[in-house]
Amino acid sequence: MQAYNEEADSLPADTSQLSDILEKVKTDSVNAENVLERAMFSRTVIEEQLEELAITTVTNTPPCQGIPRIKLVPIPIPKFSGQIWECEAFWSAFEYSVHTRNDMDDIYKMN
């Protein structure tokens, strides 16, 4: 903006239509100042809204309690030693005791 005004001020006095050019520069300068003023006002409004949002978020966020830990009774599942003939018995016991249970979350099934 300042460079624009300096360039207009440095125009030679014998420039044709100098008064028209200077009037246009003045109008453009006023318009630019208005745009800057609106931008600064908008920025202030946005910053205030962000602060309010941050305060609202902090006060409305319940304390992080996480998932309530449940105490599980150990489930008797036979150990799988890797022998092929034990696989079906192990999988049946695991599926019945753990995998198909709907009363516990997956995170508990893996612990």
C-alpha cells in the first residue's frame, strides 16, 4: 500500500490526466484501508470465537475416565502346543469361551 502511494506521489507533474490518476490512487487507497479494517475486525471476531469455543470445550468435556476396567475370571482354555491334532479342540474352546461372547469388548478378549 505504501509503495503504491509512493509511486503515485512520484509521478511527474506533466503527466497527462495527473489529477484523474491521483484521484484514482486516493480512491484505491481508501478502499484498501477499508478492506484491511474489515479484515482486522473479522480476525478479532474469529479469535474471540475461538477462545469461547476453547473455554466451552474445556468446561463441557467430561473428565476422561476411559473404559471401566472389569475384573475377568480366568477362563479355562487348554494350552495349544502347536500340534495339529490339538488345533480343533483349542479353537472350539477359545471360540466358545471368548470369541463369541457379546458381553465384553474386543479389548478385554485380547487381554
